[in-house]
Amino acid sequence: MDRRNHYAAEGAKPLHCIVKLGGSAITCKNELETINEDNLRVVSLQLRHGIISGPSHGMDWSRRPGSTEIETLVDDFDDELESDCKRLIVVHGAGSFGHFQASKSGVHKGGLSKPLVKSGFVATRISVTTLNLEIVRALAKDGIPSIGMSPFSCGWSTCERNIAAADTSTVVEALDAGFVPVLHGDAVLDSSLGCTILSGDVIIHHLAEHLRPVYVVFLTDVSGVYDRPPTEPDAVLLREIAVHEDGSWSVLQPKLQDASRQVEITVAAHDTTGGMVTKITEAAMIAKLGIDVYIVKAATEHSAMALRGQLPKNIPNDWVGTVIRLAN
Amino acid sequence: MDRRNHYAAEGAKPLHCIVKLGGSAITCKNELETINEDNLRVVSLQLRHGIISGPSHGMDWSRRPGSTEIETLVDDFDDELESDCKRLIVVHGAGSFGHFQASKSGVHKGGLSKPLVKSGFVATRISVTTLNLEIVRALAKDGIPSIGMSPFSCGWSTCERNIAAADTSTVVEALDAGFVPVLHGDAVLDSSLGCTILSGDVIIHHLAEHLRPVYVVFLTDVSGVYDRPPTEPDAVLLREIAVHEDGSWSVLQPKLQDASRQVEITVAAHDTTGGMVTKITEAAMIAKLGIDVYIVKAATEHSAMALRGQLPKNIPNDWVGTVIRLAN
């Protein structure tokens, strides 16, 4: 399953980055199954500018509602003008898609023999794949060669909620062919529980471990990781977190007055995949691999900077976000 | 890849049937990206009655347009009442989804390095996965535990348009877990051409070969296979076709006056996957495996009879459709 040798052997371009589109950043958290169209549009343009140099064309040729014609700009294509596209994988969360169905039926707890769980599994997959399709469509409209790939369909499964089978070869083949795979948190089969939810954050950790991107960006609805819930008035944004070999982490910037203070974490009641606990744990595990992780608010100048790949060289003082990396 | 041993070893239930939802039967052929809602609704109910005994529940808990609530009937679930679901795989064609995008860009001819082909590949996948999602949703509404599985995501690929890699283990795992996998004709990578279109009919042949269903049903927009294009006034429905060991076939019923007459075939100009040529060839190859194939008009009493599994025992004289099976 480890594809590092694949790159070494065939001299393929290395993976540039993995971007997580947080469910809270691209959907309206408090409105059921509603996409945050404004954010998604900006995120899509920022991704396009971050990875493609040269011309690109709209790749969603769907019929628009109310129209009888399919939208296509086929005549604009010039096969002489090739664009260059950095290798990118997008993984998105569920936000207001899927969580309701999953938590109402208890899909994350397993038990597929129960009619409610089985129905909830189907309902969850319908909801998350609906979101996946809309994200693929939004990226394609902006000229990103996006290809939806559901972990369930890729044959990914878990055992007691830990990844048991998750062959990355199909993802690598899509990358090799010049596409941008778009994966998502999904309902999957679990050899012990029957089924569970595989979160986008766990997927990213797995992909990072096997495909070794230069860096990973988490786009969220807040500016980064805070020392307590960011809705509290005194919450302090943690600008730099160092992860140690033993998996523990410490805050390098800002210098916290109370050094013993733990980073407080919030888990939204509807978040069946663990909220910030999962996110920080997975981010720390990625950083431990020597891969820089940036957590930044979506659709801002700061996310644009992260997606343009400017941060690995130098993090400007006015950049707002959290960097998590391996301690020196 | 051959999973017959899987069943033998573990005593799993054999696959009951594979059903092809023809693109022309479930979409409006002449209206771009438009589903034939009436047909799909009837097909879905017929499938439900054909495979499920006992109670079943709506499994699409999506928010309806205009509503702020998610539709769910969670309180109705009774975990004591288990239903029994026969093992079924659904494969659908593209109809008015995908064909336009594929033929406009030449995805079936390959050449992913060309911007037009690459864009067309993305556009084709968006279109066919949109249809897939709507079919999964329609089946789930009627209580069929449907799970969308795109061949591309399953890692299926071709070499010079022939299937090169198409591991069925993910499909079998979904069946084992009690789900109904819903696959579709898809744009896939081709190791020789770069990319091509893998048709639903080729997928069915592959699945039939490896998973050995009791029978296969093709639901179409005409009553079966005719001796010439069915729009011609003298077209005769071929009721029974026998396939011989060498792959040739002969018409057993009705007795054709001109025995040397070839079955005429029509290939619609927009059908990038081959129309009736592909269908009859693949159906004959399935029949050669000893698996009965029924080609029947969707959403009729005749399709209901085929889906209820009544035909393998006895084909009534008033059943309208085409049976293709191995010659005695």
C-alpha cells in the first residue's frame, strides 16, 4: 500500500498538497443540507490559482436548470496550449450534509443488521455524495480537473473504526492521469462493528502518510486552533504548534502565560466524527511525519497564501492561521 | 478476481440477478440530462417488490427543495422486524446524461493529454454520477438499500477498451453487507488510449462472469430485440434467441420465413458505447455462460414478471420480451 516507491521508481511528480475543505467552511452549519456557495466559489478560485498555471477551461458541461441546452465552450479549446497542474488531492467534510442522517441512525456505532442503521447508512451516503458531487462541480466550473472518489467505492474499510483497507492506488492513478481526486468523509463497512463513519481528517492522515505531500492545508470556518473555544472573548489563536517525536505538542507562538494550560477542545453535539479532537490529533500525526500542516480560515487572503504554496518557505508575521510542524 | 470460490467457501447466498436500467428507459432520450421520472418510479417499485419480502423503509432522508426539515421516518423503525432482501446488482446506462459530453470531446477515443478530452472526461463523469445519484435516491426512497459505486472509483480500468482491471471484491462486500450496489457506464482510464468509456453492458458481462447471477434483466424502451429497427412497420419481436458454444446465435421463436436474414442493428449517432450491437453481443456472451438473459420493456407488466423472478421456471405465452439463452 505504501506508494512512496512508486514515485521513486517511476520518477512521477511528487504530491504537492492535500487540502481539507472543512464541512463548516463549505456548508451552512445550521441549515440542513445547504452549501455555503460564496465560500465554495472563493475556495475554488483560490485552489485554481494555487495549482494551475496556463489556460484552463470550464469542465462542468451540465445543463443548467431552466435551460434545454448543455453548457459547453468546446470551441474555445486550443489543444496546443497545455496548462500545468500541480498534484493536489481535495478531501472534504460533511458539515450539514450526512451528519444528521448518521447521528439519527447511529451509523458510527455500527450494527448493520438493524433496519434503522442500514437505512441510515444508505441515507448518509446519499447525503455526503450529494455534497461531493456539488463540490466536484464547483471545482470543475473553475477549470480544476476534479474527479469525485468515494472512499466506500474505493473499497476503503475499517476495523474498530481504524482504517483496515485503504488502497491508495486508484487515487494515485487519477493523479498520474492529471486529475484532482476529491474524496470525502464517508460511511464505510467495519469488519468488527459492521459499519462506521470514516472522517475526512482520518482520510487525510492516511493519504499524507502514504503519498507524502509537501504540505497539508485545513480550511475551516475559524482562523485556526485556539486555546479555548473561539467564541469565548479571551480566546487566543495559537500561531505555531510544535509536535514532538512522542506525539505530544507544545505551543511555540504566542508565548502562553500559563504554560500548563491545556488547549481546550469543543465537540459539537452533531459532529459524529469528533470535531476538533480528531482534527488536532490527526494534524499532529501528519506533522509528526515531517509534513507541515496549516489550519486557516477558508476564503480569506490567508487561505489564498496557504494554497499558493508560499508558506513552506516563509510565514509572514501578518499571516493569520495555525502552523503545526515537527519540532526541530 | 473470480469470486465463485468466495461463495463456495463461505456459503454466502448466491447473486440473484443483475438488472440493467437502460439509459433510454430511465432518461428522456431527446431531452438533455432529463430523467424519465415516471418510468424510474415504476421500475423502482417493481425492483422493490421483486427482491424484498417483509417491511422496508424509505432510505433517502434528504431535505426536500423548499423545506428546512430533513425527511425521516425514524420513529417507524422496528428493529425486531427484519426484511429479507435478495442479492441484486443494478447497472444503469447514461441515456441523455454523459453521452453528449463524451461524444463532443471524444473521451471514448482517448488522448487525455488534450485539454478538450481531459475536460470532457471530467464533464462526462459529473453527468453520469449525477444520474447515478438520482437513481440511488429513487431506489432508496422505495426502501431498496442502494449504494452508488462508480467503476472509476472502484479502480476499474481498460486496455484498448477491454476491461483490464475490475476487481469485484468491493461489490461483493457491499452485497455481503446487505446492500444493492448501483454501478453505471463510466469514463475510465485506459492504459493504452489514456481513457475511454466503459459501457454498462460490458460491466454487466464482467459482473455476470465473475458473480454468476441466476439471471440478467435488461430493461429498455422497446419490447425486446427485433429483426430490424423497431420503428419500422414490419419489425418482428424476436421472442427467443439461442446462443451456441461458438458464440453465434439463432432465432428459435418466432420461426422466421427468411432463415438467412440477419438481425438488423441500429446504432444511434450519439451512442458512444455502441447501441444494440454492444447490447446483443454482451447479452449473447452472458447467455453463453449459462445465464438466462431477458430483454424487456421497462415499467410494464412484463418487466414486473421478469423482476419477480418468475421467468426462469416458465415463460408464459403472453409474456412480451426477448429471452436469450444457451442452446440445449
